[in-house]
Amino acid sequence: MRALILRRVGLLETGAGGPVIVGRAENGDVLRLQGFLRSNGHPHQRLDPETDPEAKALIERFHVDPGQLPIVLCPSGQLLRNPGENELARCIGLVGPIDPNRVYDVAIIGAGPAGLAAAVYAGSEGLRTLVLDCRAFGGQAGASARIENYLGFPTGITGMALMARAYNQAQKFGVEMAIPDEVIGLDPASYPYDGRFVLSLSNGERASARSASKARACIIGLRPSRQSCAPGRRWRLSARATRPARPWFIWRPR
Ligand SMILES: Cc1cc2nc3c(=O)[nH]c(=O)nc-3n(C[C@H](O)[C@H](O)[C@H](O)COP(=O)(O)OP(=O)(O)OC[C@H]3O[C@@H](n4cnc5c(N)ncnc54)[C@H](O)[C@@H]3O)c2cc1C
């Protein structure tokens, strides 16, 4: 685990490895893609199309029109032309398809501090756990320059460093991450209620989870007003899903 973290930090600091973005530093789409990769702790490089000879060679080789910039060259060799975050995440292997037939013990919506804490405890208890977040791990805390009031860090720690530790810790316990994947609906799997529920994702996939026999399967409440995935979109919560036979649902009303 320590070696993995140090290697990742080294790659981030040296700007080596990961996808190559070709585009001007001030371009809005370049900033969007870099922001996405940075907030997911993913190493990447940016090349200037006007001054960098390697960038010019890539543009020539793939016959890229200036209007198609920025382009992204993934480590697999695939070239994307001004991709969305989801397309980029899939190209670099950050997120893959969720097996719709796989039933998770716990599905957690949101990879902020609350979601990641729940994931660490669920994973460490051996529960088959899935965490979904529409943007990046860390939630609001990931944007904090310095967190001084978190237990065990008397000198403070950046939000990103704290959340990256939690993210790695959850993965160490076998928690599966689906980031970026936006949840748009939550329904019981069948009627009568059999303990399973289905999460609908904005990309059309579905993931299912069942309430564990003794513990409660948890859905962590979100604060969509502040961290909305798509501004104006509300996610659908089936009325029956809020009234299960036994309590399993942790929900923060907005
Ligand atoms: C700049 C900044 C500095 C801060 N500094 C401090 C501090 O020093 N000390 C302190 O105690 N607190 C601080 N806070 C507050 C703290 O970060 C929040 O209280 C905390 O992050 C809340 O955690 P959460 O997991 O409940 O929710 P969030 O952090 O809001 O996480 C919710 C997650 O859910 C995801 N999500 C939302 N909708 C969906 C959906 N439909 N599908 C999938 N995913 C979804 C979001 O992308 C997000 O990642 C700070 C906040 C900010 C913005």
C-alpha cells in the first residue's frame, strides 16, 4: 500500500505517466479535463500544440483540425477528441461497466468523507461494497486547502491528501469504485420487497444491492444542492424504496 501511494505521488509530482492532453493551457476544455484528472488524483501531462514538437507530431499523425482540440492520447494508444469526463475516465480505465447481475451487500452513493468512511467500515467487515460518485472521490472536502479539525491530524492536512488516503484504504478492503458514475434513481428490485434495490445510473447501467441479513445496507445521503452532478437534475427516489421492511436507509433531506 505504501509503495502504491508513493509511486502515485511520484507520478503526480513529475507529471509522468497517464494520458497526454494536447491543448492550450488557457483553453476551457483543457482546464475541465485537467481539473477532472487532478481531483481524481490521476497523473497526466499537457503539451502545448503551438510550441511542443511532440504535440505537433501527434496533431499531424492523427490529422487533427485545430477546432477538435484538445485531444487526449490515452496510455492504451486510443485518441479522444475533446472528450467528456466519462469518456476520458473509461478510456484510461478509471471506471468500467458494472455487472448488472452482481448483487452488492452495500451500495454507497457519494464518495465524500461520509461515503468513504462508510466504505472503509463496510469493506473491512467483508461486505461486498460498491461506491458511486458522479465526479471524483473526496466530495467537498477534496477541495479544502487545509483541514485542521480532523481527528488525528494535529498539524492539519490538505483535503485531497486526506481523501486520497481514505480512497486507497477503502480499495485495500476490496471496495469497488464507480467514479464517475451518476445515480439518477433508486427503486426496490421487485415486488414484494425482497431486500434488494436497484440503482439506475445516468449512463443507462444498473447496479443492484441487497440489504445485509443483520446489518443495514446503507445509502449515504448527498448534498445535491451544492454538489449537483448535472445542475437542475434531481435524482428519482422511489416511494417504495423509502419504506423497506427494515431500516437500511440513511438519508439527509435537502
Ligand atoms: C473549500 C471547502 C473547505 C472545507 N473545509 C472544511 C474543514 O476544514 N473542516 C471541516 O470540518 N469541513 C470542511 N468543509 C466541509 C466538508 O468538506 C463537508 O462537510 C464534507 O465534505 C461533507 O461530506 P459528505 O460526504 O457528507 O458530502 P460531500 O462532501 O458533499 O460529498 C457528496 C458526494 O456525492 C456526490 N454525488 C452527489 N450527487 C450524486 C449522484 N446523484 N450520484 C453520484 N454521486 C453523487 C458528489 O459528487 C460528492 O462527491 C469544507 C468544504 C469546502 C467546500
